[in-house]
Amino acid sequence: MADVPPPSLSELMRMVAELQQANQRAADENQIMAAQIAELNHARIEHNDARQAEDEEHQSQPTHVLETARNEEQQLEDEKEESEDAVGPFTEEVMNFELLKRFTLPLTLTPYDGFGDPRKFIKKFRSIMIVNGASDTILCRCFPNYLDGPALDWLCALPAGSISRFHQLAKLFEEHFAGSAIYLHDSDYLNTIKQGPNESLKDYMTRFTKIAISIPDLHPEVHLHAIKSGLRPGKFQETIAVAKPKTLAEFREKAKGQIDIEELRQARKSDKSHFSERT
């Protein structure tokens, strides 16, 4: 048998090229098949998820409907209780009055809890509400919002439909809580307040003012006389005796200058003390 001559270099190059092309085609086909398989798996997963969600929604629907029914029933009960609780001392005319949407309750008045002067509270309530354009009916509707504790309990215990005007309510209120009008001091007590030997003018005026503002209907002249009489003997008292301020505003203006001087002296004294400690 004759020997087969070995392939030439060109034939070897051609065979290598054909093998490379065949390998590339196989790799491309494998990639396409992998993509198709992944797409099929993804579609199957989406189908299963959709079916599972549909089953869960179908299974939970009766519970959801039942829960909704329970919520509606509870809401009706709550509305019924609120309607029963809403029965108060005011007449239907007062309760049916619709407040303007732009009307807002003032927030500058502390609710009355049964302690303190009821007449003073009524006066403050009227003045605040009238400034905001409140009518008599609005006074009735808004008054409960400024009561707390025993005072609110008292209002709720009044006979249903017994109040049609605010003056009725104010009269009952003042009569019921008249015993709560206890004052710690009166204007005569101010004459006993004296500036201490080492008390600064600022501390004295602060202490005096805290008591003075607790006294109802304190006349400004009585206030001025008492605060001047309480000054300790010294340069500032002499200054006031010469200046003779006729109003509290004039007295405070003089006092402000003296307070500034005292605080400046105190600051210098503190600076000297710190300097001495350092040296």
C-alpha cells in the first residue's frame, strides 16, 4: 500500500479554520438554547406566582368581607355612643347651630378645672371670644372646650336642654364655683412687702410683681404706692422721692436704669474676683 503523503501546510491551516468555525457554531447554538431554556423557566415561574396570588386572594376574600362588616358594625356602635354622649345641657337650637368653617378656638385661655375665681374666668372667656366675633350661641357651644376636671363634670351633669343663653350658664357657673374664689392676698398685703437689705432691685420687683398680678382688680395707684413704699432706704429711694413718678410705667423706667447700674457693678465685682483668683 502506497504511503499517503502528509498534508501540506495550507491544508493544515484550512482544517484548523474549519474546526474553529465548527466550534463557534456549536457555542452559538448552545447559547441560544440556554437563552430559550431560561425564558421558558421565567415564564413558568411567573405563571405559578400569578396562580398562587390568585388562590391566596380567593381564599382571603371571605375573611376580608367579614372584617369589613365588623368594622362597619363597630363604626355604627361608636357613632351611636357619641350621639348618646353628645346629649348635654344646651337646647336643640344651640346644638344645631353650625359654626363657620373659618372660626377657630382661641388658645390663650387655660381651661378652668374648678379652682380659682369663676367670675374672673367668665370675664376672660367673654373678652377673648368677643374679640374673635363670637355670638351668644357660639359662647355656649365653645364654653365646654375651656372646662376640665370637676368643672367639665359639673357641666355634663346639668339637665338636658336647660341652657339656651350664655348668661344662664354663666350665672349657674359662678354660683356653683363661688367657693373656689380664694385669694392668697389682697391689696393691703402689698404694704407688707419690703426690699431686703441685700436684695437687688430686680429681685424685689420680680417678687412684688408675682404677688401683685394675683390680686384681682388691683388699682394702679395702689400698686405704685405699695411698690415705692417697699423700697429700702438708699440712693434709689431718694431718686424716686425727688422724681415722684405718677404711673407704673414711669417708675419702671427709673427702676430699669438702677437695675442696669446694679448689674454692671455686680459684673465688675465678679471680674475682680476672678482676677484675684488667677493672681
